[in-house]
Amino acid sequence: MRSPFRDALTTALLLTAAVAIVAAIGTQLSGGTQRIIIDAMIKMIIVLGMYIFVGNSGLLSFGHIGFLGLGAYTAAWLTIPPSIKASLMPGLPDFLATAALHPLPAALAGGAAASLAALLVGIPLTRLAGVAASIGTFAMLVVFYAIFSNWTSVTGGQGSLYGLPVFTSLPVAAGFTVATILGAAMYQASASGFRLRGSREDAVAAQASGIDIRRERLIAFVISAFFVGVAGALYAHFLQVVVAREFYLKLTFITVAMLVIGGMRSLSGAVAGTAFVAFLSEVLRQAERGIDLGVVSIGGRLGLQEVGLAIAMLIVLIFRPRGITGGRELTLGWRSR
Amino acid sequence: MIALQHILDAVNVGGLYALMALGIGLIFGVMRLINFAHGEMVMAGGYAMAMLSALPAPAVIAVSIIIVVALAVAIERGAFRPLRGKDPATLLVASFTVSYFLQNLSVLVFGARPLPFAFMPGLAEILEIGGLRVPLLQFVSLGLTVLALAGLAILVKRTTIGIELRAAAEDVVTAQLSGINVNRVIALAFVISAVLAWVVSLTYSAQIGQLSPAMGVRPLIIGFVATILGGLGSLPGAALGGFLVGAISVLLEVVLPSETRPFREAFLFGLVFIILVVRPEGIVRVCALQERV
Amino acid sequence: MVDAAAQPGSLVAFGVGVHFEGLRALEAVDLRLARGEILGLIGPNGAGKTTLVNVLSGYQRPSEGGVRLDGLGTAGWQPHHFARNGLGRTFQAARLFPEMTVLENVEMPGVGLGLSRRQARARAEALLSDLGIIHRATVPAQALTYGEERLVGLARALALTPKFLLLDEPAAGLSPHEARELMQRIAAVRERFGCGVLLIEHNMQVIMRLCDRVQVLARGKTIAVGTPTDVQASTEVRQAYLGASGDAGIAIAGKAAAAQAGQALLAIENLVVDYGSARALAGVSLSVCKGEFVAVIGPNGAGKSTLLATITGLVKPKSGTIQYEGRRLGAEPPARRVRDGIALVPEGRRILSNLTVEENLRVGETVRRGDPEAARRFEHVLATFPVLRSRLKGYAGRLSGGEQQQLAIARALLSGPKLLLLDEPSLGLAPLMIEQVYETLVKLNEDGLTILLMEQNANRALLAGDRAYVLRHGVVELEGPTATLRTDPAFDQAYFGFDAREGIATH
Amino acid sequence: MSLLRFASPLLSAGILALSASMALAQDKKPIVIGAAIARTGFIAAYDADPARAAEMAVKEINAAGGVLGRPLKIVYADTKSEIPQGAIAATEVLDQGADLIIVTGDFDFGGTAARTANAQGKIAIAPFAADPKFGVEGIGPFAFSFSTASDTVGTVLAEFAASKGWKTAYALTQTNIQYDLSVSRAFQARFKELNGNAALVGTDTFSMDDATIATHITRIKALNPQPDVLLLSTFTPAGPGALRQLRAAGLQMPILSGEDMDGDYWLKSVPNLSNFYFAAMGSIFGDDPRPDVNKFIAGFKALHGNHPSTAHTLTGYSVVQAIKIAAERAGSINSDAIKAAFEKFKDEKLLVGPTSFDAKTHINFMRPMVVMQVQDGKHSAVSLHTPQKIPGR
């Protein structure tokens, strides 16, 4: 019998190798392409973070982008120079208004803030199951968004927060992606992850095996929020602005789609789905530019990229309804889970 | 007098949400699918009416209904039928994807800039009733809502087709084995939901006077939340949930002081969250969906 | 009868009442299960047995009374608290973790108790070895056979090292041989773990052989407790459970020969059906003549439900032909076949519980809508099942199991069938109810309806049918008139297979 | 071997083409303006016409001999109306050799592209970003906006209302974008300065997420007496919807809006609209008080068959005008030189109006705006209004 940890480690190392290769090639490419890769890696951290909860519990979450926002705002509070903060966010409490942290501790603080929020929301939320849980997370997203976009003295409201130092370079993004892959793999192999997967397969039988489903869901929710919160901070230091409308429906849709298309029941699926959708949308964007160059149409109604992406995703869903990986893990022997 | 006006507002907004919730609830009933593309039915109805507005009004109504219905049937055929019975998450994301597709297709065809909606401008007329100045539109939309709700209730409760619909909603295999053509029933549910969406298209577009590719998203979200609150799988629950959300949102508008009003959305969804936690199965409980040990 | 302040060493329910929206599922039930004891819980369908097990394991909160587990009060406990305090249980449907391996399934309770995964895995491996199923350890649970599922379910409950074990119909659906094996294991479990076992079972023989004491429930109340012999002797129990004429057969009408001569209504040739890589039917041929009553008998997993699903068009065959009324059936959807007169009473009844009884019946009429005969047929069916007439406006979900079975048959009859297919109509029904159902079927057949019946309950089916086929592993092993088969020594071999006595793990 | 044989003609043809183009470029290498703007998505509608106007200016300047003897050329990259894509688009045009870039006219949507350019020491110009932070403070030293600040819009509206003799006002503000909030804030402050604190009889906010603004309307109708004027600070698509509902509910008082309600593409949404005013950078309907604007509009119409969708279009033309002026004064297209030349602009005559910058302010405050009126569904220019005092400055 193989140990569960060895299996998980194999998967994680294979995925890590893939990320490292992409990063190594990326450093040789143009600045624009590097940005595209960094963007994809940040999305991968988000999707992996979501996977920790969604994949292991089987409950779809629409709320994780709220944690992403919280991570981003935390980074903004901690790293924007105090002089700018005074004018942008006059309502910040003193310890935040005077803070001037390096982006790395700020990213961890972003993760911690998201975890804390997940703990508070999760205590009532984990009472819910099935579709009600998904709606609960969605309600949470809307509440987060309403706060981000209206608490002007603390979040800048509808305006964007600027003055964030650059931090998220390609090596940094790759490093955090690898750390997230390892974290997700370790959780998956852990006793807690195993118990949660039991509740995903059959909640009633899991209880009969002594599993406190609410507790396991809460643990996963908090861990998962941590990684997504870190991703939020990285995102903020990538864009160098934080603006509420980025943390809402569109990103929620695209990340959930990435997870499901890859196969939401496996770590490899989370990685594959992100890579697939990011790659495809870039290919389509390039194709669209080709058309653009042919017919010079300023402000034309291109938008073919989105239409093409939607069709491609639908085709994948129809032919592989359990996702690209079908819920299996990448191992040296491609073993079924 | 103002209170009366607020009640009228609440009923109007609630009716709109109830129609959305019913359209979503109907499809959930027969397919266990939360159809996020329902919002795009509303959008398509609006654009269809605007594009056809050169025709006489009855023709616009008839043709635009046909367009929305055809779209709904096409979506069912092309996207949802191949996925029937698959993982709920897959179905959900498929409906996301269809919604994303239709929104961007609309950008492609009609452009991203909002278009004016000028069909039946007479709806903007104002009636003076006992000191209340009420736009004709409010009456028309109220009337249409009541008509649609009553029609649906009669259809589902009193007709054989309604029994078939409910039978398929509860157990597809038994329905098939009883000779019910499930493909037809599901297609029918999509047709009805499309007609409900069309009613929303008309009243909603006439109220806001604008069409944009993403116009269906907002009513969809509220309708979806209303469906859950009312109790997924129960049509009366969906209607009730719609009116409840409408009433709560108007109430919050009225009672919140002006500086906290921008946070109204946070209060509304916070309340939704609390209701869910207290009563996860929704207001109307459906026994077929309760898990048996 | 039982002291509420019972000492440690026992599982005690005191004064338990459970009310579901006006319905009383249990009323003032007491129960005491000591460690080392095997207590049988029996009673007709709908007596509240499963509800009581759910109360004892925390899945159902009692409206009145309570449960003490090993001396501890359990108020406010959730199911996992029960499990962690030494209560293991199985479920009627095995409820394994379908995508996990057998080993992971049995590892789960150890991890649930807080062991490390390594420790839990070692414990699971030992248990699987003990139960002789270690060779299936890396197989995903969804790929197991029915018998294996039951065994893994038991192993999983044992992985909790329970002080008390609640087994909800563990032998249901097993062949007599498999059931015997399982019972031996249960007896061994009691010896090894010293735990108290509560056993819900319909098979009276099993109960009599295995149990130290038996508690009998009927309509939510305890009607008897005592040794198996005492309980068996109680007239009250016999009346409630076995019915007045418990072992009475039904005289066979002397029309079998007449039917034999008629032409075939249904003729199946060499039918092969695959589910993915598994072969469910491996070349089945059978025929049913007009007016005949044919039974297909076979143990669980023989392919009976698959056969019906193929005839009704729910499943497409890989090869072979189905001829109905002399016409070859192709890709017609189920609805079309119903219109042509093929009606199915599905396994587990599948009534539409959110619809009223009348609406259920109307659903049955779907393909005969507008038929001038419809009203007369409706009256006739209500006359056949008078109990339904009084419940027309009530929700079908409120009917008892037997009433639901009648509704399911009535619904099928309303489609005006020429051929009535039934899938295990006796499953989950109390003996008295089974008799009623079979009486109705025989009467319908006498009135001219052709019947094809799938049944595990071989003795009962052989009493009612004209002819029977024995199906095993997707192959027809034996066929002939029931009168012959009842006494044919080859029957046992065909039903159980030659490897039956070599143990259940040989596949 | 066969591969080489196949490739060699291609290769030599490529080398030939390359050397030919290099010979041409040596003569007069174009000055490249990179446009990292939205060509798809909802912002494309706002970015399109200013880009067209810039192309017109490029054509005129090139016909007259170019800038510093070199022709101008615009290269595009699409931001897809997404904030993160802005940086990618900016990198793309800079990789194509852009000497300076034009970005989307919005602090958020143009900001990421502008910051990317700033990080590389390149000038980034937003033709019509109205947020005063677009500049040194919010983006960096190389960022300029050719718009009139949102505070100015609010001020012009307030001063115009006061000049009409409207004594009381009610402000209804959409909360989804910063611009509407700033316009409303400036309007409220200035209106109170002019008419006293009591003159502002109420404020309310709505969001594009509101299905209707019925409750807001009910609240306004409950006021007694009704306000003389209503500020509706909003943008499309929510704006016309709100306007329609206000009028449909029988609220007939004058309504004021900012630049985002410029244009007539939405007018059919509100049948027979009257008594509606907004402040814009100019009139696109050929009746601007300034003849050169009318001439430009006529030229645009001749070229594209239609008048520009909004007066923002004027800024696109003005940006290219300004680049020519600055480059020729500095004698270079170097970023530092252009920046220094821009910062010396003092009421520089551009199409959009007199334009001034200094070392701290990279946007215009005291520039006049045209107050437009809609009467019976028809637009007309009322007057060119120069703000007198902007609150808080």
C-alpha cells in the first residue's frame, strides 16, 4: 500500500515542475508575455485556493473572490505610503495609516485577514449544504463587494487605490504558485482533507464514521481563504491598483469555470483548468488581433475572443462533464482517485 | 399616501423578481439546473423588441416572444440536453458559459453601447388616481405580472400538462416510464420560462428605457436569490421569495438613513445569508428534495 | 420496562416518540441493547424500525424521550458524536464513499476518530484481511458487487471499534447463501468485539437463529419483547407481522396450458447489454405469450432490472433483438413503448410523492389521454384498489408502503397495457402485503393481462407464475413451467450457481 | 537538406524586405503614438471617437510635413475594457516602439496602462480622464490628462443653476463610478456657496444594480415644496433609465447632469425629453460658440458620416495637437523634454479649449465648458461657461 502523502507529493512535484518550466521559459519572453503568465499564475493560486475548499468539500463557492479583495485591500492598507493613504483613505485606524510594510509580509497579512474573515463567515455558513451553501457564499461576495465599493474612507470606495509598490514579478508569482500547490497537496493528503472528502462523497456515511462535517468544512474554508487572500495581495502588487469592481462577478465566473473545466475534484484539475482557460483566451486574443489588423476598425465590435472562449468551454463541458482531468490526479502512473 | 406609494413600489419590484424567480425555479424543477442564462433571455427579449419596433405593436410582441422562445429551446438543445443528469456544478458552469456567450454575442451584434428602448412609449404616461400620480407602466407591469402568475398557477395545478411538468420535476425516470415525453416536457418548461422572461423584458426595459448586453444580470441575481429563499423546487415558494426580496429591498431603501443607503446591498444580502442559515431549505419546504437516511 | 438511568454498558432508548408533521412514526418506544447481546428488531413495513435506528444513531432527533449511550446523555448530540462514542451503524443502501477505494472507505472511521492516516490505514487493512476482502482494497467502491458493498459497509462500521453496532437490513438483497455467510460474520463480530448488535431483518429464520432477544414494532409501538421463541409464539405478533395466513399459497388457475398455445407477445433473442466495461446481460433469450404470467427469478445483480430497462427503452442493447407484437423494437423512446402497451411497475415503486394520488393516476393515463375508454378504465382500476379511492386528494407520499405499491400498479394499469412488467414487487413489503399484491396480480392475469415479473423471492414467484426463467450473471440458466421448476433439483443449482457454496469472495 | 532548400528563398525574400523597409525608415522614422485603449468591451464606445479624432489630427499634421520632419503614426493594443489588460496593452505598444502612449480616459481603466508607461519613463496621456488624481499624484510624473476635471463640471453646473435663478436643489447621485461622485460633491459644495447651506434640500444615491429607482422618486415627490432643480449625476446605461423614470413619474423640474450624459445615442430612451441640461467640453451638434469646434465637427461628419458620439472626441484631436506643439518647442520627442514643454502650457489654444499644466497639476480646472440643453428631444448649446471658483481649490 502506498502512503497517501507520497501520492500527493508526486502529484505536487509533477505540477511544480510544470510551473517551473513555464516560469523559466517566461523569463526569456517579452514583458507583455510575462505579464500574461503572471496573471495566469495569480489566477492559478486563486483556483488552487478555491480547490482546497470546493474540491474537497464538493460545495461550490462563489464567495472566494471576496477573500481575494480582502487580501488586496489588506496589502493596500499595509504597503501604500502613509502620505498617499492620508488622502485616499482618511478613515484608516492609526496602526494601518502609519504602516509601511514590505509586500511580502503584507501578502501573508492579506492571507491572514482573509482567513479570519472566513472563520467568522464560515461558522454560520458551514451549517449549509448543497446549493444553499453556494448561495450563502454568493451572498457573502455581494456583502464584501458592497463594503469595498462604498466604505469610501477606508477602501477608497469606487475610486482606485494607488501607490502600491511593484512586487509580483514572474519569479515571485511562480514561487507563490508552487507554495500553493504544495499547500493544497498537503491539505489534501492530511487527515482533515481526507475527512472532508469523505463528507463530499456521502455526508450521512461520513457522520457515521465520526466525522464532524461542519468542523472539517470550516478548516478547509479558512485554509482556502488564506491562499486566496495571499493571491489578492499579489494581484494588488501586480496591478499596482486596488479597485472594488475587480473583485466581483467576472472574476468569480472565470475562476469557478477554470476549476470546473479542469475537474473540480482533483488538484491536477485545478491546475489544468487554469492553464487551459488562460492559454486558450490568450490564443484567441492573438487570433482576434490578427483579424483586427486585417480590417482596421477603430472601436470595432470584435469581442470574438469571449464568444470563442465560451464556445470552447461549453464543448469541453459537454465532452468532459467531469472536467479535463475527470477528477484524477497527475501521477507517474495516472491513477484514479 | 407615501406609504401607499411605497407599497405599490414594493409590489411592482417584487412582481418583477417573482417572475424571474419563477422562470429560474421552473427550470430547476425539471432539470435541477440553476439557469444563469435566464437573464440573457430577458436581454434578448429587450433587443428583439427594440429591433422590431418598426412593425405594428402586436407583431412586435408576437415576433419577439417567438424569438425568445426559440432562443430558449435552442439553448436547451445545444447546451443543456447533452449535459442532462451530469454533476450539478458542471450544469451550473455550463449555464454560466451560455450566459457569457450570449452577452458577448450581443456585444458582437449590437455593440457594447447601450441602446435606447422606445417600444410603446405610451407606457410612460401618468395616471392621476386619488392624489397618487402613477405611471401607466406600473399598472401594465403589475397587470402582466398578475396575469403571468395566475396563468402559470393554473397551468401547473389544473392542466394535464402541468401534472406532467410536476411529475418530470419529481422523477424523470418514472415520468418516462409513464409515457411522458420528458424531452418535450423539459422543452416546454424552457418555453414557459422564456415567456416569463419576455414579460420581464417588456416591463423592465420599459422602466429603464435602455438595453445593454449585461442588463439581464441584475434581475437574474435577485431572481436566483429569491428562488433559493422561497425554497428551491417550489413554484409558489419562488413567487413568494420574489415578492419578499422586493419588499425587503424597498423597505431598506425607506428605512436606511441616507448615508448608509449605499450599503443597502450589503444589508439585503446579509439578510439573505441569515435567512438561509436559519432556514436552509427555504421558506417552502419540498419533501422530494429532503435527503433520506 | 427499561430504567432511564441505565448503567454504562448499554444503549438505551427511553420513551422515544417521533412525529413527522402530524404523522406519528414512533410512540413511547423503549429499547435496551447490552454489550455482547444480539437484539433483533422486526416488524411489518412502516412499523418505524429505520426511524428508531436513526434516533439511536443521532440522525433523527426524537420529539419525545431520549437516548443514553453507555451511560451518557445524548441531548444535542449530532451523529458524529454517537459514532465517536462507540456507535457503529450500517445503512439499508450501503452508502459507501463511491469514488474512494475500499481501503479508504474503511480507513475513514479511524481518521474520523482522530487517528493518523497511517494508523487508520493499518487498522483498515487488518479488518479487510479478517473479512476476507483485502484483495479488493484498491478498487473504487463504486465498482463493487452488491454483496461486496454490504461487506465493506460492515467493515467500515467495525472500523470504529464500536461498542454497539446497528445493522439496518444487512442481508436484504443477498442470496440465501450470501446471507448465511454474513450472519456467521455478525455472530463472529459479537464474539470478537464484544459489542451489542441491533439487527433489523425481514428474514425470520435469520432472526430466530441469531438473536438473543427480539423486539417487535408495529405502527410505531413496541408490541412484544422477548426470546425468539416467545415472540414467535405470540399471537399478537403473528397477526401483526405474518398475517393470519402467513404461509398460505394461492391456488394456480388451470389456464397455463391455454396460454402456452398462444402466439408470443414479447420475444427476446440473444440480448446483450453492457454498462461501460461490465456486461450486464450476456445473450438472454426469452418469450412471453399473450395471456401468460412469466416470472424471471434471480439473485441480486443477475441482470433483472437491466432486462426491464432494455425492454422499456431506457437502456440501449449492444446486440440482440426484442420483438413485441411481432414487430422489432428499435430506438423508440420509453414513452412510445408505453403507448404501444408496455407498462412497468418499477423497483421501489417510485411513486410521485409531491403529487396527489389522483395526479399520480393521471400521470399513468398520459398515453391514453382522450381515449373513450379512459373513464371506464379509471373506474375499473379504483374498483380493483378501493383503498386508493379514499385517498384520491391526499399526497401520495403519505401512503404506506403497501398502498404505494398498489398505486404504482394502478398507475401502470391506467396506461392500458397489454404487457405488464413488474420489478420486485415484494421488495420491502411485509409478508401479508406481499400476499395481497400477488393475489391482485394473479387476478389481473386471469382477466387477460400478460405479466412479466422479475423476482428474487423465488418461492413466491414460482407459486404465482405459469412459466419461469432463472437468470444468473446475465445468462438464462434454466427455464420451464413453474409447476416443474418447483420440484426440479436443477433449480437450486441454477439459482445459486455452482460456486455458491465456495464463498462469496470468489469472482 | 530539403528543408534548407525550401527555406532559403523565403529567407532571402525576408532579408530583402527588411533592408528595404530599413532604408525607408532611415529617411523619416515615424514618431509612434501607442494607443492602449479599449477597442472591445463597454469602454470601447467611449474610446473609439477620440481615437478617430486623433487619427484625423495625425493625417492633417502629416499632410503638413509632420512633427520635427517626421510623420506621426498610431499603433493600437486592446485593453478589452479590463483593468489588468491595460498594462499588457501598454507593454505591447511600447514593445512596438511607441514614443508615448494614449490611454483610456478613466483613472481606473487608463491608470494601469499609464503606470506601466511611467515605470518605463514614457509619457502617458489620457485624453478625457476627469479625475484630478490622474497626473503626478495618482499615476506618476509622466501622466497627463487633457480633460476638464470633474470638479469643474460640478462647479459649472452649480454656477449655471444659480445664474438661472434656481434657488433650491436636490442631488441624486449614482455611486458606481468615482466621476459621478466627484461631480456631485463639487456641485453640492458650490451650490451651497452660492445659495446658502439650506439651498441643498436633499441628497440621495442609487446604483446601477437597482432594478428601478421607484423609491428614490417617491422620496423626491414627498418633498414639499419641490426643489427648483435636480442634479442627476450619472452615466449610461443607468442614467437614461433614471431620467426616464423621473420624467415618467411626473417630476418635470429642470435636471442637470455631467458630461457622461453627452451625446444623443440614448435620447430615444426618454421620449420628448425637455428641460434637461448638461455640461460638456463642446457641442457635437454644430452650434458650439467656438467656430473651430464646429469646423472640426463638420470635418468629422464628412469623414465618418456622423457627428461624434460625445464631445470627448475633441480631446483626442487636442492630444495630437499638443504633442506637435510640445515636440516642436522642445525640439525632441524625448519624454523629459515633452514633459517639461507640457508643464509650460499656459492657456494653450487647443481644440478642446485653453489648456494649462504645471509641475503639480496635469489636468485642467479653470477651462470653460459648454452648457448644453435638451428641449423637446433636441440638443442646443446654451452658453460657454467659465468656472469662477472651484470649491476646495
